[in-house]
Amino acid sequence: MSDTTQTESTALGSGVYITAFIILFIILAVFADLFIFILGTIGLVVTFAALTESKGHGADHH
């Protein structure tokens, strides 16, 4: 086996996540019908909410 060390990845800024959310939301609004738009919006919100929660904002902000 090789001795590889895992490097920590740097977290992206909040602006990148907001921009990605807006771009995906606009793609949904332009190309999806109403049913897919509603389901896609719910999926986007749940996905990005889980992503921000998993980033581990702990007690260091309080």
C-alpha cells in the first residue's frame, strides 16, 4: 500500500453556494414545467440546507 496523506479541502465561500443555487434555480425556472419546477425547488432547498448544516457551524460563532 502506498503512504498517501489526505489533505483537507478548503471550504468554498458562501457566495459560491448562493451563486450555484441561483443558477440552478434559474435553469429550473426556464426549462422545467410547473410540476418539475416545484419538485426541483424543494430538492434544491433541501440539498443546500443540508449542505450548509453539514459545514459544521459550531459554537465558535456564538
